[in-house]
Amino acid sequence: MEFDSRDDMLTVQSFDYSSDGTFSLSMWITEHACSRNNYEIMYQHTKDPSTTANFMSPSNAHAMMYLVCDNRRALHETWTVIRFHLRDDGGTMGQFDYALHETSAYNQVEELWKDVTLVVTSLRAIVYINGQEVLDGEFSFDTKAQVVANAAFRHPGSFRTPMTTFTMLSPIYIGGFPHRRKDRHFRGKLAGVYISENPFSVGQVRCMFNDLEQYLPTALNACEDLPIVELSVSFLQDSEGIDDISGWGQTVALHGDAHTSPGGLVFDGSGDFATVANWEYADADFAVSLWMTKADCSGGIYEYIYSHAQSEEADIFDPTNSNINMYFGCEEAGGGWSSLMGGSIIRYNLVDGARNWVSFDYPVHDAGDFDAITQNWMHIVMLVSPTSVSTYVDASPIPDATYGSYTSAAVDANSAWGGASCVISASDSCLNPSRLNTLGGLAPFNLVSDLFLGGRADQNEDRHFVGRIALVDIFTDSSLTAPQIQCLFEDGDVQLPEATSTLCAQVELDTSLVATQGGLLDVSGNDRHLVAHGNAHIEVDGAHFDGEGDFLSVPNFSYADGASRKCPLLLARHLCFRLPCCRLTRYTLVPVVVRSFGALCAESLAMHHVLQPVTRPLCHHRDRPIAKS
């Protein structure tokens, strides 16, 4: 729904969803331009139904989400933020801001869709952007909100004072508010609005994100105008595999047991890595884009995702060893001994040909929450220019304030460090990789080794990566725009299957049977191997069976209350089941919902079925799986 003027708004008659102090709000937003107002209402629900009521009054309970647009009243004056403003029946207030883009970079969010979810309980507020939880360190606070009376100050994830009930009686206003004197309209589009009396789980948030994402088009057709790509390898089986399709013919090789699969390049042990024969691309202005997912840690303290060096044997912190490294530090192995204090990190380490060094850490998940990343692919983009190194994760730009560093990297020699004038506070980080302190800027890199993926350039056995990598692209310059990165993200999201099994239930077999979503790949974690027989085949709309002898088989496994089977499970022959959960045409085997038609080992009439796309149920109904013949 589009909103473009003062009188544009959507109202919903008030209903109770928050009287116990727990609720969830979710919507997709994209903004065309700032409306020249101080505030732009996305969502407003208050206790006082009067259109002239002051929502700041301690007696006016409310839940609000609104934009403070570029160069207005946000703490960081040239950021656009989403402001979350809560007040319960007891007058307790919670206010915090999420920055949508870096300083003076409004075009990073203009015309792009963002999925925004707020989950409120009595003890905390959780915000998710595009299905990913926002960490406390990523929030900022308006000057007036930097007070003890703000229950959310510095830590929205742990209120200073518990919140109680919310009694809200006004209509729910979406996209604007009919204030008699002040214009508060939003200028853009809103979609996919969810309101729940229950706190959404991380699985439900991601399920809703995946659900609606494919229906919302990329706002700009920016993928057609990408910078020149010098390497483009999918690492997807049944696609181009390890072939470089950039047109430059880079030589790619697999080592050890590294192998392509429908779910990307698999690394599961020491000695597994891929190489790309060395070529010149890093002239201090380039970009790297790749996808990764992890299901486990290797046991080593660091796991290298991307490694390219001048000397394979020299230390990556040696200023004479020009290098580009991206590596993972698992929390269980020390989390890279990062200043971020808890959780796993991705560390970026770069040394150019003039001995300029850049090092900083990105927090992948909160302390103790490794499982939050094992269920998803992560899209990483690194943009390197002479004056900055910036990153995006899942198409979202990462503010400098989010980063941490290795304890020994908090020194002036690190070009991402703020220097002697740096002052650490809750709203000011000493790390500013987007504004390097290097005089004259970064110089070209002097890289001699092959490019290593899934291992370090020196082939150290304790530095291998455990997980999968896919869709690796390297561009000749850093001019990738936010719309182009969003386009790369959406394109990759379509090509890649689920990283792991459905979040809707514990399953034994989970396969999409959709050509663009992994085909016959089992993502349950049990590595079941499906085989197509006859003319059974997988297409973009699912598995097709159209004649005698067309079926899929799965080697036998126990799933029916421990019953022993001695023959394979045959799909579309003696058993037909369907659980429409999270993905279109996803077929999932779940104990208690599988219905058998005839003995598995007995001869019976083959079932002829051509799968057609169907309408999927809403995610909040997915705790009630349905089995169909």
C-alpha cells in the first residue's frame, strides 16, 4: 500500500492484543523520499483516542514505530532511523532508534524493502530487520532518551524497569496520523502487516520474512548495471559448479573432500578447500560478495572463509605481507577474543601493498546463540576503496558502531581505529572502517598466492572452515550501490536452498522438490539421499510424475514410532504426504503427520501426480501441519 500525502493513512479498529504486556508487530517498509516532516508514522496505537492527545504524556500508553528522516532529530544527525517508542499503563517509557543507513547515505535505503519486526515482553524488546535480530550495540538513543527513566536506554534487550500492561483504545494508525496541526505522514509503501498477542519466536520471524520476501519485487532493476565482475562462481551442483562465468576464465580447483552440492560448496574437514589461480583485482578499489552457512564449528580457534596473500607462509598481521582475509571465530573456541565480548564473529583483516593495515570484527550472533545462525544462509558483501572498507550482511549496511576488534588491533596502526582522539562511549565507537585514518588512502594490494576459499593460504590444518560457501563474486570496483546489493541478495536467495531443515517442526526428511530450492537435497541434517526413477523429474514448480514407473525413493530409515522397515521409502508410489510449511511446494516428512497408504513393500498402483503451485498458509498456523494424499 502506497502513502504519499498528508491524508494518506490506514486505520484498523482497536482490538486487544497487548493487555498482558506481551505482543509482536511486523511490517515491510520502503521509503520513496523524506516527507520534510520531523516524524513519519509507520505504526501508532495509543490509549487516548483523541487526535490532539500528547503521546508523550505518562498516562497515555502507546506502541509506536516511526521514521526520523535524514538530517532531522536522530542522535546521529545525518542518519535516518526507525524510532521505537513504548509506554505502558504505569507510565514506564522505552525508546530506542535503529539506523537504516550510514552517514549521508540515504540512497542505501531509498526504494528498498525492509522487513521490520518488534517483539515486546515485560523484560525486553527485540527488533528483527530482514529476519535477523538487531543486537543492543546497534541501537542509538535520542538525546532526550538518554535518561534513567528510559527503560530501554543502552539495552533494549534487557529493560532497566519491567514493563506492565498496555491498554490502547485508539484506532490503529498505519502510514500516518490525523493530527490537526502537525503533518506526520509516511512517504513510501508498507506491506505484510502482522499484529500478534504472542511474542514471535526467531523461527516465526524468519518464516514470515521468507514467506513475503519472494512476493515483494526489488524496487529498482539495478542488477543489470553491476560493475564489471572478474570472478563469478556458483559452486552449486547442477548449475555451473566450479566454472567461472564472469567471462575472464579464472581457474578454480577443489581440494581434499571439498565438493559442490545443490546447497553450495561443502567443507567438512581439514584439507577441504577451493582455490582460484591468482590474478590481479585488488587495486584498492574492489568488492567481494559471497554466501556462507554453518551448522557446526571445526574446533579450531579460527575458520578461514576467504584468504588471499602475498606470502602463503607469513603472518597475516605482518605489515610486509599484503593480504585479504575473512575468517570466522566460533564462540565455543574463544570468539576471536574480540572486544564484542560474547558470540561468534567474522573478522576482516586487510594489509595493502604500502603496509596499511585494517582489522575489525562483525558480531554474527549474541552470546550463547550459535543456533540462530545454523538455520540460515548469510550474504556478505565487502566494499574496499582507498578511503573506506564497508560491509553489508543480507543486504543491510553495517554501521561502524556495530563492529568490534581483536584486542591487539585496538591501536593506531590499525587504519580502522579512531586514533588518540577516540573516546569510547555507549554511542561512539573507536572503530570507523568506513572512514579510514590512513594518510593518502589504501594502496593497491600485492597478492601473489592463489585465492583460498574454506581455508587459509598457508593451508594450516587447524584453520579450515566447516560449512558451505556459494555464489562467490568479485567486482572490479567498490561502486556497488545499495539497490544493486539488494538485487544480489534477492537473486542469491532464490538460487539457494534452505540452509537447514524447516523451523516449523522436528523432522527426519526435508526436501523442497523445487529446482530452484535444492531439488532433491535433504536439509533435515540427516543426509537422506533421494533418487528419481523413470521420468520423474524436478522443475521450478516441484516434482513431476506422469507415468508408470515415475517415482522418487529414499533409502530406508526409521520414523514411524520406531517401526522397523526393510525397504526404501517410495514417494508418489505407496506414500503421499504434504506439509505446506515455510516454502512453496515444500515436502516434509514429520512423525505424526505421515499417512501411509498400503504396505511399503507391497505392490500397488502407482500414483500419477503433477504438482501445481498452491497458496501457502500463514506462518502462525504452521504449528498445525497438514498431511494430504
